[in-house]
Amino acid sequence: MPRWLRGLLIAAAAIVVAGALLTGGGWYFAQRYLHAPGPSLAATVVDLARGSGVTAIANQLADAGAIEHPSAFVALARASGRDRSLKAGEYAIEAGMSPEAIMALLESGKVLLHPVAVPEGLTVQEVFAALAASPILSGELPALPAEGSLLPETYLVPRGEPRAAIVQRMGSDMQVALAQLWAARRPDLPLRTPEEALVLASIIEKETSKPEEYPLVAAVFSNRLRQGMPLQTDPTVIYALTGGKGPLGRDLLRADLAIDHPYNTYRIAGLPPGPIANPGRGALAAALDPAPVDYLYFVADGTGGHAFATTLAEHNRNVARWRKLKQAGG
């Protein structure tokens, strides 16, 4: 028998079966099949390729142990016209999920979402390296955007999400977050524009890994800006040395603090010309609402945090204590 004729007979048989199921007593058995718990005893994931027809989908579901009688699934989907609304993608099929529930899930397009975590404080080049390495994402990366323009968060995306799309999303989210926080800023800040707030937030992000210290670090730099003191922050010097390509890989040297560079805040007054990283919401909020303290100095305290001081004499004592701790540990 020719292959085309065999295919035609199978299709005709499926239509007859569907009709029988949906008329008379067959309707009862169709509903029983559709709503009965599926055979799967554990949750499973199926990844339905784009362009898969209902037969391929049913067979894949059967192979995954999610349904029995794939031909019945196909016949009922076709008879009800739902076969044309099943969407491709990666789906989480729950244990015992009925064929009706599975069909509704595939119609909804509610595919499985995967977290793509972008840590705070990375430069745009480091963010792009992380996105390029993600096995969840697909496609090429766009041109590098401006430093500090991407909001670091954990993004939930379907498998195969284009890298360009998540970069665009990160950029839009940063614009929205910055606009919202700028609108609610304190009125007495030494910041003239949202862009300056972004620069300050990026420095705060790089200076401490403890969110509870963000408002204190923000207060130090805001107080220094008000008084016309240089910020003297090491992360800006590191950015000048690395160009944002990655970590410096060594301790800063005294000679590094003397380099002639617009990002060297030991030599220039005020903020550097641009952000040095991509700050998160916490650092942005702190830059626009610093703690109400008079601190002008801070230094590491040996616990992963910092010791803050209002006077130079107090700061020098904190520095001496830090050096003693380093010597004891070394």
C-alpha cells in the first residue's frame, strides 16, 4: 500500500474515532480519559520543539510518562480544534496531571521559567560575560551599553530567551528603577541629576558587600561632596586601571593612587565622569536616601564590614586597628 494512502487511512480512522468518542456513550469515555489522573508518579519536564504537531507532542508526552494512549489524546485534541492552539516550549508536568490539564497548560503557553542571576556590582563587560556563558539563553549579545545602565537582578526567563532581549529588559528596568527612586529622593542631596545618583550608587555598590552599610557609605560620600572633599575611593582607581574588564587581581599600590585619570578620585574633585559598575536597587536607594550621620571616613574592620568615623583622629585609630589585624592575620 502506498505511504500516502496509508497516511490518509490513519487520518480518516482518527476522525472516526474522535467522532465516536464525542457522540453518544463515547462522550462519557472521552471525558473520563481527559479528566482522569495521568500515569506519571513524579513531576517531569518536556521541551516541545517549535513546529511540533499534535502527534509529535502526544508521543513526546507519552515517552515522558505523562499520558497514556497518545492516539486518543491526538484524536480528542483534533476533534475539539485544540490541536491548533498547543504552544511549543518547555513545560513542567506535575505528577498525575490529567490529559485535560496538560492540554490546557500547553494552550496557555505558561512555559517553565529559569532564573538568570546577575549579581550587583558587575561592570557591563562582566555582565555580558555571564550572559554569554548562560546555557539558558540563546542568540548573540548586542553592542555593549553604557556602564551602569543594566539593573542587576534575578530574571526569570524561558529556555532559549534571546540574550539581546534580556539586555534590553535589564536596561529598561534600570531606567524605571532610577526614575522612581529619583522622584522620591531627599531634597538636600548634593546630586544634580539621576545620572549623578547612578554614579554614586555604583561606587557604594563596590565599596561594601553588606546591604545594611549602603546608607552609611552613602552618607560618607554625600558629606564629602557637600564639603568639597575628594571621595578618595579605591574602586574608582581600580576601574581606571582595568577599564571595567574585570578584577584588578592584586592589591592597589600607592603609585596607583597617583595615576592621572578622570576616574581617580584621589586626584579629581567630586564624582567621576560615569558609573564604575551596575548598582542594584539597594545601592540606588541608599544614594538617594543616605543615613542621617556626620561620617566622613570609613575603613575595613576585619569582619567584612567597616568602621565609620566623623573625625580624622578617630579614623586614624580605626586604620591603625585594621593594620594591626592585617599583620596578625598575615
